[in-house]
Amino acid sequence: MTGDDASSLTALLCEFGGLWVITRTSRGFTAQRRPLPAPLVVLAATTVPALRELLEHGYDTGKLAELMRDYGAEWDIERLDPGSIWVAVSRDGALTRVIAAGDLDSLRSKLSGLSEAPGEDALA
């Protein structure tokens, strides 16, 4: 890498490094978009017992974390009320899609079905 390439790469990293992962390869350079951070989960309640009920949710937090990791960039996923259904709402902006399921396994199944058949709309 010449001195000009190094200074150009440094300038490029300063300008775009927050949004892109820029690397040098044997064939040149590549830029890959950084993934969006997962949204924060905030639980709100008017009383401590109500907050305890929300925290004692009765679902596997690991499954929810996996869903958020796999689909959180494209879907907002949340439970409507403790003990009720899970919903996923698309983030693509052009067409709002809503998927509802009684549990996280069913929601994952429906979301993975959509990713396999991207041309179909689903409202479950």
C-alpha cells in the first residue's frame, strides 16, 4: 500500500467508518454495511407489583434475544400484554406487515416462512 493509499484509506475510514466496515483484501478493498443496533427493551408499569408481573414474563428470554438478533433489523417484536400474543411489525416502510403468534416458537416459524417466500404478504 502506498502512502497515498494509506492516507486515502484513513480519510475514508474517518468519513464512513461509523456506518461501514471497510477492509483491505488481496484484490483491493471492501465495504460492508454495519448492522443496526437492536432497539432497547423498556418495561413500564405504574406500581412495583405490576412491574414484577412484567418481569416475571413466563417466556424464554434467550428465545426472544435470538429472535431480536435474527429479525430485529427488519421487524419490531413485542408482546401486547403479559400473557397475550406476540406481534412482529415490519420496518420496511413501503408496506406494513403484521404477524401475530401465541408463542415465540410460532412467531419464529412464521418469520422464517416469510424470509423463505419474500414475495408473499402475511397477516396472521
